[in-house]
Amino acid sequence: MIAISNDDPDAPEDVAAVKSFLTRQGAHFDNLIYNGKTELVEEFNVPGGLPFYELYDRQGKLRYTFSADPDAEHKIADAETRVKELLEE
């Protein structure tokens, strides 16, 4: 698992806020802070804006995408259920 933060990597207060948030959440995975050279949503083809999640199976196949977009096929609230499904496969 990785996370991509849409914060300014050159702003110490942004970096500190990201680290603090991840620590409070008990996140033990890589977090990348986006460099902001181009629009994050466009660069990573994120439909509907942030937050946005992609869920891959054990073979590395993209199985689900979850978006904040109200018209998205898979809602962010369903992510935990889908993770459990894939873990049972």
C-alpha cells in the first residue's frame, strides 16, 4: 500500500501535518508527497477528485476503484468490504 499526499513537499508545515496525520492513523506504509508540478488529479488520472483509491488483487490486477465522485460505481464506504472479499480469495 502507498498513499499520495497532495501537499507541498517544500513546505515544512505541510510535511509535518502529513506525518502527524499518518502517525495518528497508525499508518505503516509508504506515503509520497506529490511535487505539485502538474495537477495531481490529471497526472494520476483521478476521476472525481480526492480521495481516490485503487484496489488490486494478489496477482496485481486492478479490481476496484473508489472515488469521492457521487456517480462513481464503487463508493469509498464500500472499500473495506471489497478488501475483505479480496483477502478471502
